[in-house]
Amino acid sequence: MKRSFVVLGGSGDLTGRLLLPSLAELYELGVLDGDVEVLAVSQQEWDDERYREWARERLTAHAADLAEDARERVVAQLGHQPGDVTSPDDLRTALARVDGVPVVYLALPNTVFLPTLTALREVGLPEGARVVVEKPFGTGIEDAHELNEVLHGLVPEEAVFRIDHFLAKQTVLNVLGLRFANRIFEPVWNAQHVESVDVVFDEDLGLEGRAGYYDKAGALRDMLQNHLLQLLAVVAMEPPQALDAATLQARKADVLRAVRADPAHSVRGRYTAGRIGDRELPAYVDEDGVDPARMTETFAEFTVTVENWRWSGVPFRLRTGKALGTKRKEIVVRFKPVPHLAFTDEQPQPDVLRLQLSPDGIALEINLNGAGDPFDLEREVLRAASPEQDLPAYGLLLREMLAGDPTLSISDVEAEQGWRIVQPVLDAWAADRVPMVDYPAGSDGPA
């Protein structure tokens, strides 16, 4: 069955920076059997040729390491339809242009998901069509619930791809193998042996010209509500009977239902002017396109608990920030101290397992006997580098969309539970019950 991508928001940053380069990579690696038609819909009054020029520029900027043949193969399949994505008439005109069964991709701000999907439901989609929705899924739990109701009236749930590219990252997939294919870890993967878990995504980048989206979203909505809660779900879920969409999504949903967040254990911050390496960054409020009155945070942290038998009493700390001095992207599992210490002269540190996201790898910090006195302990780190994936995360997701496999997408329940978890924190921040803390760009973040 021939498939065609209909990209709503086809002249946006996401399309030019991620979608088109990933499609070119699929061609270069020979993953696709044939060509995939791509029809972009946007408000630009461009014809097909003008859009191809724009796409060629983006592919040169973001996929220059790929063969020109692969990039040009993408360009040759592109078309452009001017239109309003919330207009049923404009969508009907666009869908009439594609030959294959459409994969409708909403590369749009989440604030226009609902009117766009409502218009699509009015138009209707052919049997076998799929709908792809980027994160964050809606603007809150009520909006997410309404989006799900509209989607369920448009296509079956198994034809909905609520994508989060973090789920396709190598280390995230390695968590499944580490836990469920090795007897050594799963018996101690619980509150009896684990002291705490950190899920951290610290960036040294600033706003990077994304004020149009980021200043309305902020760090919590952009990262914690979706990406980092998904990482938590993979780390904390019960063993699945199979690694298929229904089972994996159900196990993640079970964990998210058990997560509780207390606004009192949250931190929000915003970077001020500073230096990172050889870069001088202005204060966030002085960045182009930022409205200081919005009080948008660039740093977000909260600690949650998972109220179930496996994890009761174990704190899970989720943290992300922009313009920090050090890039730190990892899941950290800290184990409890040994119950009886025969080495009485010193207190060795408990074991720590680090699942590193960039670069992908695993590090286990343990205590071993030293080279000198056989009863002295030394800290050692056992490391394993993850083999590089053939496909980047977005490329893997595109392949799964075309194949109709939603295993790495997010279910309707997960999407709503993500908003349910963060809503008390959002409410407390909106009411200013948690202060905004400034931190200099290039620092470690709020104290």
C-alpha cells in the first residue's frame, strides 16, 4: 500500500530541521522500498518549486553529511499546498492531491492541534490513514482529553502516533534490555535496594531563536511533562509480557497513574546573562521575542513519588534547564548502602548506575579492593558504550509510522496522565507559590 505524508505546518522549523533530513537518511540507508510522496501544507503562498528550493536549503543546512542523491530524492517527492490547516475546505483540497493513503503529520504548535484535528474530522480520512501528533500533546489535561476524543472519532487508536523522539533514543531502548534481559538487575530494581532515581536533561544551549514556541511553553511543559516522564515510565514500569505497542503502553500507563508530584518539592528558574565557553549569552528576558511578563521558566525541577509496591518511598527527581555550564543528560539510579559493612575503617559510597543519553552509554560505579592494602576500597567505574544506531531517533520513528507500528508512540492514557501529574506544579507556579530563581548562564542552575 502506497503511503503519502501530508505535513501540516510544512514550512516550519520541525519539518526543515528534523522531518526532511530524517527522510533523506532513510533513503540513504536503503530502509525505504520506494519513494514517499510528501505534501506540505502551510500559509506560505508558494508553488511546488519554491517549496523545493526552501527544502533544499534546509537539507543542506541540517543534513549536509548525507549524500546529495538522498537529499535530492526527498526534494523530488515534495509538493506544497497553501492553506489554513484549521480550514476543512483547505484540508480537503490538500488531501485530494495525494495518491497514497495519507499519514497526516501535525508539525504544528500544540495550541492549534484541536482546531486542526476538528477540521480533519469534518473532512474525514480514508481507511488505513494515520495521524501523527508532536509533543507536547495539548496544553493541559482537559485539552488532552478533548484531543483524544476528536482523534478517536477520526481514526482508531492504533493509527494515532503521539510521538516523543526520546523513546527512540538508544539508551532509552537499552533500559529495556538492561532490566529485562539480565537477571542481575531486575531483582534489585525496587524500593528495597534503590535509594533514589534522577532523570536529568541539562543543556548548555540558550533559547536559540525559539522564542515563538518556548516562551509560551517553558521548561516544564517542553521537557518534564512529556520527555522526562516517559523516561521515568520506562525505568519504573513493571516487566511487560511482550515488547509490543499494547503491552508496553499499558505498563507505562500503569506507572504514570501511580506518580504523584508535590509543588513544595519543585524549583523553577530563569537564566540571566552569562558566559558558556566562548559564548556570551544575554539574559533570557532580553532574548528576541521574549515577553518578560509571561514569567517563563528556563529551568524546571520536581521530585515525584511512585505510589505502588515496587517504588513506594523512592524519590524520583526530574530536572531540565537551559544555558547551564555543563551538558548532563542521564538517568541515575542510586542504590542503598550495604546493610552490614565489614570494612569498618571507611564508609564506601553506595553503587550508582548511570544511563547516559549523550553520548549513549552505561556506567556502573562500584567499590573494589584497591591495589595496595587488600582491605582498602577504591571506587571503580565499569563502562559500556552503546553501539551507534543505524537510524537517528526521528528516522526510527518515521520508519515505524510508515510501517504502522505504534510501539514507540504514546497512548491516550499516557498523554493525559502526563498532564495530570504536572498540573499541581503548574498551578502552584502560576499562583507564584513557588518563587522564580535567577541563575547566571553558564552556572549549575538555581542553588
